[in-house]
Amino acid sequence: MAMTLWGIMALTPARVRARICVSPSVAWGTEWATLRRWAHAQRALVDMPAAVFTLREVAQRVAQIAIGRAPPSLRTAPIVAQACAGATARL
């Protein structure tokens, strides 16, 4: 879900964190280290070299893969719902 919000919907890391985390904090800054850490980990899984692709582009690709794995019955659902369903789908 976070990769979809950041990569495809182009929300800032702060807005992604506000949508993802259940307990908002006024101490949060404008960045979110966990989001970047997830993107770094996913970069290795989808084999996207750092010299060519930004972390946001990695997030876009990971979100596209998750959306593509969503059940056909969800094709008209919001892309965030498709990404969540696709991320949990068994192959």
C-alpha cells in the first residue's frame, strides 16, 4: 500500500506515513526512513540497479507488480485496494 501511495499516486513520504500509520505523531518530519528502507529492499528483489532507477521508480514497479496480481474481480476497485489484494495473493 505504501509503495502504491508513494510510487504511483506520488504522495510525499509524510502523507504516505499519515495514511499508513494508525497513531499519527506531531513529531514526524517530512521524510520517512522506513519507506526508503522498504524501497531499498524491494530494489534487490525486482533487480533494478541504483544507478538507473530512483527509489520512487522502484516503488512504482513494485506497486505495478502487486496490482497485476490482484484478483480480476477487483479490477474496478481503487488501485490501493488492488495493490493490497495483489500483495497478499498467493501464486
